Amino acid sequence: MKSVACTNPGDLEIREIERPSRADGEVRVRIRRVGICGTDFHIFEGKHPFLAYPRIMGHELAAEVLETGPDSAFSAGDHVIINPYLSCGSCRACRNGKSNCCTAIAVLGVHRDGGMCEEICLPERNLVTSEGLSLDACATVEFLAIGAHAVRRGGVARGEKFLVAGAGPIGLGVAIFARLAGAEVSILDLDPARLEEACAIAGGCQPIRAGADAEAEVNRISEGEGFDAVFDATGNLASIQSGFSRVAHGGRYVLVSVVTETVSFSDPEFHKREMSLIGSRNATSEDFRTVISALKSGEVPLDRIITHRTDFNSVTSDMPRWTHDKTGLIKAMITLD
């Protein structure tokens, strides 16, 4: 059986691996679609801090069921969405319905080998029924759910003003679900082309170009009062720290991206706003359901989000090229048919 392995930073190769053997409580699936995300590019570049090589990447997955146990809710041939967050089910977070931040979480393609392979076995609880979605749509649910989760964590009242820093796929997901929840959304990014496209895809968002004029535009749009909620999806320390000053008094600051450095901020500025500082990690089953509903109702323009395609054999040359040239790239998709 074939897999695509990142053996070292900057080195992808197709490898033969053993066909997986299904354990009790697991389902064996054939991978049909793999979305490539920023995490995968970071792994390829050697910039991911929580990973050991070699690693089979891939956590944005659509699959077809091949083999189940006798009492499974699934049948051979079913198309499914993969929830890539493997949790213990017994820690305090899991017991409280927050398996997305399980103390022993293992994310496919990061902490353990993922789905850039022909087949994989997974616990049945990590399979989500496709509800009739296309395979392409199934493979976008996970990354969009991260945005939906962040919006749910931040809360929203219709008409509130939101700022999303970072117009990559995760920031785009935040903007889409903030708009669907009724917020007035602005997006801030360095790349003017990516910023324009993100605002168009999310629908009616205000663009703010990062740089010398950004604060003046922030003040203009927020009428000098800051935003009810600010979301950082940049993965950049300077961006995260500058976001504190953009939160309105009584507002919320949601950190979606992760950095390895220590984040610091002015305590007087933080306290005088009575600001809520919120972490947002991964997504839950509720967020998957939110995304599935939005996809089924046509509220997410997949034709504009999936911009690049490759296949199992070509990804070893396409991914290195896209790592250095992301012109027009929002979401790349690997097709395995």
C-alpha cells in the first residue's frame, strides 16, 4: 500500500507501507480526498514545533468505508468525513465534552501518521456521516470547523463588529461563520490579492491592508471604539500582541493560531477593557455539524475555496512548488480515485 511521507524537512517521497489491520471498535477506510493546509506546509518546511519525522501528513480527509465491525453504524461504501482529533475519552476535557482539547490528543498527520495514504483504520467515533456531501466538500469540513469553533468560542450578537487578522484558510473560515452568525466582519492581511479574495468569498467583508495605514483604517471602521471581537489567525507573534489594542471595551479576543513564543500584553490596557481572552483549539462534533449544515445549504462557495488540485503521484512535485509559490492558492486538494 502506498503513502506520501515527509521523511525530513523539504523531502517528500512515495513509500510502501503495510495495509492496516482493523482492531475492535475501528473502521477501515479508503482515503478519497486530502486537503493540504498550512500545517502540512509547515511540516514540509520543518517549521512545525510538535512533530517528529518521518511523518505521513494529512488530516483534512474524505474517505470511503471498506470494513467495519459487526455492530457498526456504517456500511461498506459509505462516504464519510474524518474527525482527525483522536482523544482519550476519559480525561476531564473529554468528560466535559471538550475532546478537542483532550490532554492526550493525537492529531492525524501531526502526532501520528495521517491520511496521505491509500487506507487507514480509525476509531468509529472519529467518522462523521457525509450527509450526502460531495467528497470535495467532505474534505473541507475539518478546516472550516476550526473557524466555526472559534466563532462559537467568541460568541456573537447580530450586528457586532468583528476583526479577523489573517486571510488564510483558517481566517477565511472564521470570517465565513462570523458573517453567517450576523456579525459585521473586517479582515486584515498583508497580501492585497489574498485579502480581496477572502473578503469576496466570506461575503461583504471590509478589507484592511496590514501596514502603516492599518490602525487608521481600524479606527475608521470601528469608529474609534475597537471591535466587539478580534480573532487572530496569523500565527505571528507581533500580530497577536498588536491585536489587544484593537479590542473594544468589554470585548473579546480569540486566539485561533498558535505560536511557540510567550505572548505579552499591557495589563492596564487589558483590565480597563475588561477584555475576555479566549483560546480556540481544533473543533468539536457540534462545529462539524454547523459546517455540514452550511455546506448543504450552499452558504460556503467551495468552487472559490478549492483553487488547486493534484493527485497521489504528483503531490511530491506539486507540494514543494506550492510551498514557495502560493499565488492564488487558498485550498489545494489531493484526489485519490
